Amino acid sequence: MASKRKLWSDNSMQAAVFCVTEDLREAARLYNVPVETLRRMINGSVSADCKPGPPTVLSRDKEDKVAEYLITMADMGYGVNRETVMRIAYTIEQKTGRKHPFIGEFAGRSWFEGF
């Protein structure tokens, strides 16, 4: 069964929040967003840029830099295997000093598959 998460656009949600001063259910129907989600947006318990799921280990900027490095290495003819990518991610997090879920000297396979 397909997930029912985030089936609306950000513009629709913003327009519905703006329009909700009159009637919550009508605004939800008009902009095709769930009533409860709209209510949470209005009450401020959820921000508009909130993403479902656990937070990422590496920041978006760091992941982009790792991807750029891998592309550069591939352009030079050096293939980088999975272990090397997982070690790079682990090393980055070790140097920043942030707490991370990695065990051993590698990032996990689930991190790699999500990367």
C-alpha cells in the first residue's frame, strides 16, 4: 500500500494556512491538504519544512561534498568502493566531534544505502 505522506505541495499548504481564518475544514478541502496536518501547522507544533523520519547523520552540505569528491574520483578513473565511502563518512563525523550512530570505523550499511 502506498504511503499517504506529503501528497500535497508546499504552496498548497501555505495557501491553506493563510485561508484558514474562516473555516479549517473548508480550507483543507479547498487546497487538498489533510485537516489534522493543517491544524498542526496553524498551532505551530509542526514546521512547514519538517521532514518525516529520523534526522540525517551528515548534514546536507557534508553529503554534497562527499558526493562531489566521489564524482571527482570517478572522473579521474579511481573507483571508490562501498567500504571507502562508509569510512569517509565515519571520518568526517569523527573529526567534527558530533555524536553519531556509527559503530566501529565505518558508517553503517543502512547509511550507505540511504546516501
